[in-house]
Amino acid sequence: MTSIAVKAADEVAAYLAAQTVGTTPIPCVRRLIVDEKIAAAKNLQVLAVPHSLESRIISRGSARDRTVTVDVGIMKRASEDELEDLLGLSQAVADLLEGHAFSSGVCVEISFSPLYDAELWLRQHSFFAVIVAKIRVLS
């Protein structure tokens, strides 16, 4: 049985992998674990990682209000000149997700703070941004 969170991350990954931003394809895959080797990749990496599941009973019956959080990581080894374009790509990916209806639910909230990991860029010249997508699960 696939968890609700994994299903949502699979749907996010499939949706983003079918999109382009300008002429840039979004090579998104679902992962359960992210390590620093991926963050140091020379090519653009986009990962959808299930992060959390919040659930609460909303009626006397078994009706539930569930929200899945999927972290979308955008990583690429980058020069300082590329940072602005990668921030633009991150914003475009966030815009694609916000309000999108998946079969499992609707993306109701997007956030990313900080915009990217400046310390990782200073150490390894690797851009790493995490977009936090909250998906209200339909049940």
C-alpha cells in the first residue's frame, strides 16, 4: 500500500517532469532521501520528496482533513552568474505548483525560506533551493 504522502510526491514529480520553464525542461523525480552528492550535481536536479502528513478529524464520523507536505528540491552546481536564473526557475516551479489540482488533492500553499542555501553555494558552488508545497488531500 502506497502512503498518501508518497502518492502526492509521485504526482508532483510526474507533473513537473512534464513541464518546461521557457526552454528548460524540469527533470523531476521522486526520492525518499536526498544526500549531498545529489546537491553537488553538475546538471540540474529537481526532486520531489514527501516530508509530512497532517491529519485531523473534522466531523463525528471519519471525515478527515489531511495535508501532505512535499519538498521540491532544485539543485545544480552553479556559478555566481547563474544564481539569478536559478532563483527565477525556482519561482517558476513554485508558480506551476501553486493552485494545481492533482488527483490526490490541491496545492494550497507554497513557501521557500530561505530562497536558497547560500552556505552550500559558498562551500561547493552548488545551488540548492527547497520549495515547500502543501497539498490538501481530497477524501
